[in-house]
Amino acid sequence: MDFNLTEEHMMIRDAARDFAQNELLPGVIERDETQHFPDELVKKMGALGFMGIMVDPKYGGSGMDAISYVLIMEELSKIDASASVIVSVNNSLVCYGLEAFGTEAQKQKYLPKLATGEFIGAFCLSEPEAGSDATSQKTSAIDKGDYYILNGTKNWITNGGRSDVYLVIAQTDKDKGSHGINAFIVEKGMEGFHIGPKENKLGIRGSDTHTLQFNDVKVPKENRIGDDGFGFRFAMKTLSGGRIGIAAQALGIAQGAYELARKYSKERKAFGTEISNHQAIAFKLADMYTDITAARHLVMQAAWDKDQGNNYDVSSAVAKLYASKVAMEHTVEAVQIHGGNGFVKDYHVERLMRDAKITQIYEGTSEIQKIVISRSILRD
Ligand code: CAA
Ligand code: FAD
């Protein structure tokens, strides 16, 4: 693995950093408080190529690699994890899922709009009674010849109220277990498709999370992704890439909190000196720096595996498991270093702490990442 970033990588990282500082930072506290979805910022991220980072330019994308993707995700997440999850879902679940496994007609129809931010996408796997246990889903799609009839409920769907294109995983043959599951493209406005109320969340409050209801939705057969029965494997393969994005999001949250804590520790005085001169505080910063550096290596390893065409099911799980743990632990420490100021909104670290928690839950909880990792390392 080459540890040097190319000139192009550095330019992309700097562009994302500038965008985060100049465009995301100014309204981030207000968007968190009011749960405001940043429509206008999504358009700007689309114009910068952030909504279709890895999509082939022939489908309107930026044609960049996974290393570029994680660099962008880290920079956006340092400032605003609500904005970065919109980018993550659109890029690594929806655009990747369609580009890797869709038909040419599906790619032509949806990718150019998704990759430029004209459309937003959602990925719909979780259900009220099937989150981690994803094969137990109850949403059904009955084959009627030229079309399927879709019925059921999906919950916790990111970009749920704002999307134009929804990739929905549903059961087509219960008896076949994970082989009786398919993935479908459902468009906003299809008859019988209803969007439920928005969730009121602890963190990533500027992102849009909804329950979706499908009542006899007629989905044309050409909207199925892949061969009959490919849906569960579609979800798993797509989620492996998604987990790289969320690992990079966790890394960015941790890095953002570290930078704020470091700066504060060199300004705030107690007992006649800057608090960074107290070893208890300096050692917290040393631990943060060490763990964040390790997390960055793991995130880069997973992205590098993807770029090289290596299997990244395990490296993405390792990166997400570790980076999300680092984000949670060290955002708590960043609040501690800020003392009372850490507990109020103006200093940003309380929001980063709230945002960190979701990285241990979505796209597979930490326990699920350990299942993926342990099954692999114990396999003969
Ligand atoms: N690639 C290809 N095939 C895979 C695969 C992969 N990565 N992982 C599993 N499969 C195949 C298996 O080989 C198996 O096939 P066979 O039956 O032919 O052997 C089949 O799929 C079933 O696999 P398992 O037996 O391993 O299934 P399981 O029921 O034990 O579950 C699991 C495995 C890893 C726990 C899986 O259910 C899982 O990942 N759960 C978590 C769900 C999740 O991550 N949800 C995220 C929702 S999206 C989201 O959260 C977005 C957001 O917030 C922004
Ligand atoms: P459960 O599966 O009920 O798990 C509860 C607890 O039990 C967890 O700690 C879990 O780790 C543990 N557990 C479960 N099984 C095991 C086991 N075998 N061994 C050990 N421990 C276990 N889903 C989507 O499909 N699309 C989205 O866009 C999306 N966005 C989300 C956004 C937000 C803000 C949130 C909160 C969730 C989102 N999700 C999305 C859903 C998310 O992926 C699930 O919440 C997650 O996979 C966990 O499922 P669950 O909530 O049903 O928890």
C-alpha cells in the first residue's frame, strides 16, 4: 500500500476541506437544532462532483477512486456528519449499487441524475422487525409477470423524505431464504408508496430519516436489479463499500473533535497555565492522535483494497468497527477537555459526540461487524 497521496488526491481533499469550512460550517448548529435538510448544499455538492465521486464520467460521475471518496468523506464529516451521510448513501449504496449491478438501461436512466445531485437516492433494507437480522425481512414482492407487487414497511431510511430513487430490498420467495430476496428500483411518486413522518434523532439531525410504506406498489420487472434471487447478495456487497464510507465518516468526526480539543487546550488556562500543559490533558490528546492515526490507516486500507479489486468485506468491517469506536470514545474526551463549554452547542464538540454514536449503529452495528470479521478469520 502506497502511503503517499497523489497531487490529485491532495487537491480533492483540499477542495472538500474548503467546502466544509466555507459552506457547511456557517449553518451547521442551526441545521442540527432545527433538523433542517440541506437541499441547497446538496446541489452545491453535486456541482463539485461529491454526489457521484466514483461514478464513471460516461454516466455523469467524477470517475475518482475510493481513496478520493474517503478523503472527501473525512473532510465533510469533520464539520457536518449530517451532510456527509447524504453523500455516503448516495455514493456508496445507491450509485455504486446501480453501477456495479444494474442493467445498462438502469444506469443510463438514473446515474447521470444521481451523480450530479439532481436526484438523491435512498437504500432501503431495514425493517421494524429486521435490522441486524436482515434476511428476516417481511416486505414482499410478488411476481406478476411483467411487474411485481410490493407490500411492506421499511424504517430508518436515510434521505427517506427527499429521495427520487429508492433501492428497496424485498422478499420474493420466503422458502428460499436469503436466495429468495430481490432488490428493486422504486421511484418517488409511484402509486401506493407513502413516506411516513421524520424521525427526531439524537444526532445527524440535519439528515432525513423516515419510515416508508409500500401498499400494492406496482414495480415494473425491468426495475429489478440483477438476476432473480440476487437481492441479499446485492445488499451485502453494496454494504461492504458503504461501510468504508461510514468508517471515513467516523474518522472525520473524531478528527474534527481532536482538532477542536487541541486548539481549546492551548487557549484555556487553569492553575496559571494552558490546560495543554497539564499532563492529564496532553495525554488525552496523545491518545486521540494515536487512535485516529490508526483508524485512518484502516480506512485507507479498506479503500485501497476496493481500488485494487481486492475483497474488502473484512477490511471495511474492521475499518468501520475501529473508526466508530475511536469516534465515540474521543468525542467524549473532546467534550471533557472543553469542560463546561463542551456541554453547550457553540463549541461544536457536543454535536460531534452525538453524531459519533450513529456510526456504531448504522450500516451494520459494531456487533455485526464482529460477526463479519470473526466468521472470516475462523473460516478454514
Ligand atoms: N457478499 C456476497 N455474499 C454474501 C455476503 C457478501 N458480503 N455476505 C453474505 N453473503 C451470502 C452468504 O454467502 C450466504 O449465501 P449462501 O446461502 O449461498 O451460503 C447468504 O448471503 C446469507 O449469508 P449469511 O448466512 O451470512 O446471513 P446471516 O443471516 O447470518 O446474516 C449478516 C449475515 C452479516 C449478519 C447480515 O445480515 C448483515 O450484514 N446484517 C446487518 C444489516 C445491515 O448492515 N444493515 C444496514 C442497512 S443500510 C444502512 O444502515 C444505511 C445507513 O444507515 C446510512
Ligand atoms: P437490532 O438488530 O434490533 O439490534 C439491537 C441490538 O442487538 C444491537 O446492539 C445489535 O448489535 C444487537 N444484536 C443483534 N443481533 C445480534 C447478534 N447476532 N449478535 C450480537 N448482537 C446482536 N437502514 C437502511 O436500510 N437504510 C438506511 O438508510 C438506514 N439509515 C439509518 C439511519 C439512522 C439514523 C438509523 C438509526 C438507522 C438507519 N438504518 C438504515 C437502520 C440501521 O442499519 C439499523 O438500525 C441497524 O442495522 C440495526 O438494526 P436494529 O436497529 O433493528 O437493531
